[in-house]
Amino acid sequence: MSKKHSPKRNQYRDNKPKVDQSTRRVLLFNKPFNVLTQFTDQEGRQTLKDFVPIENVYAAGRLDKDSEGLLVLTNDGKLQNKLASPKHKTNKTYWVQVEGEPQHQDLEQLRSGVILKDGPTQAAKVEIIDTPEVWERTPPVRFRQNKPTTWLSITISEGRNRQVRRMTAHIGFPTLRLIRYSIGNWTIDDIENGQYREI
């Protein structure tokens, strides 16, 4: 009896050939808030096309519309698969502004892994950081009066839907602003928001 085909098993299978080094393109894009990680949108919302005038490159992984920061664009299907597929465990670091002041015991939950609706998360690397020198968000974050906020650096190797936001909400500290700082060894250092650099 033959096994049934499982679409989940092949979700990240790479059907694109590896491109030749001479034609390979890799862009590091600092995505602004409220921009979709796709090149077309029937509703007229801002997309990558408004910022990246290069054809035949695609986002390696996702970054939510309401999140900012590093997005890798490439025409190399192998690289795209490596960065997007959870099995490769590529580290991604996020700068996360949360509402409230999490204590050591709160952060230890994230470091140990928390149980979300879609299962337990892997251990994350979590540190409190000084307010990073970043661009002003448009529109600005809406703060609650007399409610302090804290910036965290959170590094994970998974890529579930809205995972970081769900993790901080789980321990009682909702995310107000989320900026992806790095993917592997690539960072947004020296890349203005809304700009890209080809490497």
C-alpha cells in the first residue's frame, strides 16, 4: 500500500535550481512598518515593489506587515529554502518593545520554552537591552499612559506565525513594536529603514 502524499512534509521542499554564482542575487532589505512581504497586492497596500525595483527576487521567509526590519530577498531557491525552512534552524534575532517590565522569572519562561496553542516553543535566547537607536515608526507606537515599556533582544530558530508576539503575550507582556535585527550573520546595520543593500 503506497503512502499518502503529505503536503506538510514537502512544504519547504525546494523546486528551484540553485543559481549560478554569477547571476545569484541577495538583497538585505530593512522593511518598514505596514509593508507586505510580497510584490503585488490587489488591495493597493504597500508591498516590496514600492521599495525594491529588482525583478525575480523573492522573500526568503516572512515578516509580518506590522513588523519591521531585516528581510532577505534572493533569486537563489536553495538559499531561500535554507532561510525559510525550520529544519535548518537559522537563528533570527528580534528587538522587541513590550508593555511592562518583565522580571528575571518572566524571561526564564521564554528561555526554557513556553507552550503555545501550536505546541511548545524551543528555548529562546532573551536579554533586556537598552533602547536601540532606531528610526521613528510611522505611525508611532501607541503607549498607555503611566505604563512603562521594556526592550528585549529575543533570538529564536523557529519561524511560526507571529511567534515572538505570541511568546511575549503568553508571559503577560504584549509586544508593542517588533524589529528583526538579524538573520544568521546578516543584520540591518547601516541599512536605513525602507532601503536595501545588495551583497
